Amino acid sequence: MDRRATLPLHHAGFEDIPEMLTAKELEALLKIDQKTIYGYVQRGLIPYVRIQSNVRFPKRQIIEWIEQQNYRLHSKNGNGAGDR
């Protein structure tokens, strides 16, 4: 069974987001200009689906991508900044 299909959405507010996002919807969600989003598409930096000339962004893959972009500072001993 594909685990991604049953990925629990434990992120508050993501339940109301459509399954496939337009660049405009993604712009509002990420607070990133559509031109930047399309630049990410051209460089292969963000998950997307191309349907003819239309580009759509699968919600679950976008949520996973956002989590992968999370940068956490590490202290000298290798623990995260919040691990004190």
C-alpha cells in the first residue's frame, strides 16, 4: 500500500486546501510570487504536475516539500537550537 496516500495531515488548516493547487493558490499559501514559483518549476525545485500547458501542484507533495525545506539551527554539540 502506498503510504503517501494515507499520510495523516496533522498540519492545522491544510485540510481545507484543494488536492491540486494552482500557482495562484500556492502563491497565497506560501506567500511567494507566482513568477518565483514558476522559476522553481523550471529548475525542478518544487513538486508539480503538468497537464498539457497547465501546471498544478499536488497538495500532499507540497506539504512534504515544505517540511523538507525546514531549516533548523544546530548548536556546537549537534543538537537543535531548541534542545537545551
